[in-house]
Amino acid sequence: MQPSLSSSTRNRKWLWLTAGSVLVLSLIPLVFYGRFYFQDDTENGAYGVWYHLGESLFQGQVPVLNPSVWSSGNYIAEGQWGTWNPLVMLFGVLAYISPNAVVLTTALKVTMLVAAGMGTFVLARSYSLSPEWAFIAGIAVPLNGFTMYFDAPSWVTGALVWAIFPFFWAELRQLMAGKRNPFWAFITGYLIVTVGYVAGTVAIGFILLAVGIETLIRKAWRPAIRIAVTGVSMGLVAVVVFLPGVLTAAVTTRGTTGVWNDDYMSIDFNSLLMAPIATAYPQLLSWWWPGTGATSPAAYIAWFLPAIAFVSWSRFKKLAPELRDLFFFLAAALAFVLLPTTIGPLRYPARFMPYVATGAVLLVIVALARARRPHIGRPSLYFALGLVALGAYLGWAQVPSRSFTILAAAVVVAGALIAMWWLLNHPEAQAHRWNKSGLSALSLIAIGVLLATTATTLLQHRTSNRSGLSIANQPANVSTYKGVLQGVQNDVLVVGDALDYPQEKETWEQTLMANAWYLSDASVMNRYQLVGFSKFNDLLCLRYLGGTCPELAERLFNHRAETGLRLVDEMRIDNVQILKESFNKPQVAKASNNYVTRDEELEIPAVPAGWHVAAESEGTVLWSRDVPLGPAGGVSWSQPGTRLTEVSRDDTKIVLKVDEVPAGGGRVALSRLPWPGYSVEGAELMERPIGGYLLGLEVPSDAQGKLVTVSFEPPGWRIGIPVWAVAVVGMLGWSLVAMRRTRRVPSGQAETVQPEAVQPEAVHEGTK
């Protein structure tokens, strides 16, 4: 049942008030830290992805594979390059033309938070809420702790899919209510799935099940079919996005199939009880900080959650049939958050906290609006305040040093709950002399909630002004990146780790880190990697942000057993940047870095024969080859008696002419990683990589004078692209047919599915 509005203008007014309020609230973190939305994986990973995607689009290409980037160069297997997503492509174009990385990123992320608030408003209205109550839900959901301190500052793909999710949920509810056209449900779902962030796709699966089961319970067969077809289309789109990564996983660092729990990035039940306290730090293990306590309020959801004590459970029981999809989704989201920390390639169940927050806020607001007690007694208020006290106690017990800030937040929440309790019990407050504008009781409550939310947000960011994640302080101005290794030709390998340096401007004027290299004109191998090629990473002691152990400086120039070449020659590296500081610091071997433990300093080797010092600064030195070999991707080694000439080459294809081959056939190594997806005509791919990491070819003895063509196509694309086309064309065709049929149906004869009856006065509470 849709709420009956006195005016669509009123609805639009509250929708835009929601957008404006979230906009202002999302700017509060910038008061205390101007780079709040440009931290960790955003500055090290996402922004470089956007920039390179935009650069490629301007060149008429979509990134698929880059041999010169090696372990980070399989963009389709990485999964989050927006290959199929027009919204991410728009971000790429904006990043490429923008002169300031921090300003653009901040604008995009604030837009995401505003979109999440508006989507939550729309979703809340579908539960027969008045615009005022929908406004409260809309301003609360974007401010949940995990979004504000993890996804928004760092994991932008998580923030993006979550921001779109409420619109998808609302569209499914429209389909359940009898809407015929699936266009917007498909579009919003498509934008979520094609971002490539698994948590968003899992959330889509949960809500499709939830709404689908609800339609079956109601025996609404036609809506059930529409939702099922929409779900199938989402599954078909997911095939093209995720199947290449699944089929590539065996050779990557994500190739594990085990299930275990090390408590990393896992929210426990006690932490969930801190959800009303905006300054409480939950138990949350991670490598970003020592100890068991988080360094930000990651489990915070909304300060008004204890107001659930104001609900009449007899009324709520009658309302419950309308909320089955919400119950199912919230239960599934909670179960996901409490999962073991590693299930195959899936990690960090705490990433699902924003979805828990969405469900929890909706549940509390719907219950307050439509099932609260006619008169809320003092015992209910005391119970609500008890929940606040419990959350504050648990927050203090977890991190005692934050006692004052926790107490301050608890006092603000207690005062706000008392004010809400009084307003809900005294709707005649609108006639008070201090209410000169003649606002309704619900409007007063909405304004009061906004004021309390502003206070808790200010207190939260005053005491936790940064994310607990890493801060590299990468440059804001794109021109700074352009100046690093300017004019250096062909491929570069960085030996050392930029994390050994102060994370400041002086460092980034000499070297860069991770995907920031995409903004430089230099072709540097050391990029951010989500997956990574395991054997290659082990060989180069390569970390996920691109750092390497300093011992690699000698290893590069050692001769390899199988080819007889030096490692640097196998890879066709023409330049090596040495990070001096990494040689002056001890190393600690960890599972995440492939390093060797070393306590003493390490001497930088002498410049090898055939190389020279091309440039030197205080912190770095650049070695360059006297006679360049050219970029990676071509032939780097051939067996004696075997000789091939390169005819043509690009990132995904190379054509070779066989000039000479011995009677028993020959072997050839290409300076490419043997990713699944390679095929060859005129020769055969070797099952075992040459040197443990190079793509190898078996050239037959009768191939002399013939062509050998080596091609790369992401595994699964021959299945994925056709099913993607079926999903897109099919759903768009269905939308057009539905639109034409809708135009032909006389007004008042549209198919509708009414929800089960609820107590009349409860409906009146939500719609007056």
C-alpha cells in the first residue's frame, strides 16, 4: 500500500530536505580533516583505476590486459575496473580531466552519500511512512560508522554499490506491488553488479530472495514472475563480471578455498550493542592498528535505535506481515556480518555493516511510525535509556581511554531520546508559543532528530577525525604525479617500498606508490593488486601496494637456471628505481609481504654492467639500460636453434613469424604472465611456465616460415558476453513492451497487490 499524500509537492520538499541535510552532514568530516574522503585504498587504488580507465576511454579502448604491469595487469580478473559499468566509466572520464584528485574524489563521495540518503527516503516511503519519518531514515543511514570510516574514506566501490542499493530495493517493492515495468529495477541492479564489489552482489541476492519469498507468501504470481526474471537477469550479468576472476583464481593470491576465522575485520555481537553510541570503538582486529579495539566507531548505526522501546509489540505483531522482506534481509545481513572471516576468496564480513545499518534503521523507523504505543510510559523511556547505558558501558569496557567521549555521546543520545519521548507523547506541542511556524508534531520530531544527529556527528568527527586506515597523503594536484620519472622510456621496476618513507609531498615528488603510478607517464610495474599472480609475487617479494624487498636489487641481475638470462632480462625491464631508504631499514617477514626478516642495513649494489645511473635524488636512484630492450609482452627468450620475428603486437595479441626451429621443435618464452585465457595458433601453450612465471610456447618442427598468433581473452567471456547480451537486450525489450502496455491500460485498471491488513490507527500514524 502506498501512502496517500496530501500533495506531491510535500513529498518532494522532504526528499530535497533529505538530500540537503545529508549534504551538510557529509561535509562535517571535512571541517576536521580536509582529505577525509581521500584515504587508503582510494588514494592508492581507486583513483588510479579511474584515471587509467578515463585515459583509455579517450583513446577508444577499455582496459583488459597490460603485460607491462604484470601481476596487477589482468584488469578483468581484478574485477573492479568498471568494464561493464557506465557510471564507473563516467568517474574515469571525470578523473582524467580533473586537475585535483582530492576535490574530485570528495565531490563524488559526497554525491554517493546524498544518493544513499535519497534512496533510503524512497525506500522508507514504500513502507507507508510519511515524508517526515522517511526523512529521518534518509539522514541516518548514510552516517553509519562503517560507511563513514571505511567505505567513504577508502573502499569507494563498497560505498558506491551500497548507495545505489536502496533504489534497487524500492524498485523491487514496486514490482511486488504490481508495477509492470522492470526498467529501473534492472538499471539499478545492473549498476550494482557491474561495479564488481562482491558484497553489493550478495546484497542483491538477499533482497531478491526476500521480496521474492514475500510475493510467493502473498500468492502474487505475476509479481513473483517479474521479480524472478529480474533476479535471473542479475545473475546473467554477474556471470560476465565475476566468472573471469573465478576461473583465474587458481594462479592468484585469492586461490584459497578454505574456511577459517582469524577475527580480522569481523564485528562481534557485543559490538553491535554499541550501535547507538557514535563515539564507541568496537572490537575489530586488523593490520591497520595494534590491539583488539578499532580506532573508529565502525559499529555505529544510529543514535535513535533505543527508541525501539517505544513500540507497542501488539501493534507491531499486526504490522509484521508487511515487513517480511525487511525481516529476511536484516537477518541475512546480520548472519553475513557474523560469518567466519575467510570463506574462500571472500574476506572481511564487517564490510556488510552498511547493509545491516540500512535494515536496522528502516525497521526502527517503520516500527516507531506505525506501531508505537498510543501513550509511551516512563518504563519504556527507562528501557530505552538502559539500552544507551549498555552501549556506553560496552564501549568504555572495550576502550577505557575513551570514557569521556563515550559519556558525552551517551548524554547527547539520552537527551535526544527524552525529547523524542516527550514530543511523541505531546503532539499538541505544535501549539506551543515557541512553535511560531505552526509545524506539525512530526515535523518537530524530524527537526529534532536532525539537530541531535548533527550534534552526534560533530562530536564523532571531533573525536575521530580520520579513518583508522592508512593515510599516504598522495598528492592532490595531478601535475605532481606527472613529474615523477618524467621522460623515462620503457618499463620501470621499483626496488624497495615507498611505505619506508615519510608519507609526505617530498616523497611523492621522487617516487609514487600503487595505482598512483597510473597518473605518471612512466610505465611502472609496481601497481596495486587485488588478486596478483602468486608465483610472480613470490619471485619478486611483491606486496599488494607494489613494494618489494631490497634484496630484489641483486636478484634481478642473477642468471636464471632455465633460460640462462638475468631476471631483469626475462622481464624486459629497462629501468630500475632504487628506493634508498628501504635498504637502511630492517624488515619483518609477514604472510602479506613475502619478505625475509633482516635486522641490519643492506648495501645498495653497484650499478651492473650494461647499465648506468640515469638520475639520482636524495631518496632514490634510477638505473637505466645502456641498450633498451623495449616494453614487456614480446619474446624474451628462445631455445637455441629457435628464432622468431615479431610481426605485430598489442596488449592482448602478438603475431610472430618462425624464422628457424630445430628438428625436434623449440621452446619460446614471452615476457607475459601465463594468465588463464591465453590461446595460440601455429604452436602450443606449455603447461608449465618457463622460469616458473613466463608464458611458454612449444613451436613445432614444421613451423618454419609460418605465423604463430598468441591471443588473450578473459576466461569465461565466450559464455559471459552472450548471457550479458541476453540479459540486457531481454530486460530492455521487456521494459519497452511493458511501457507500451501500460499506456494502453485505462486509468484505474492497473494490476495491484494490496499488503495484508494492519491496524487502522497504525496506518494513520504513518500517513497523517
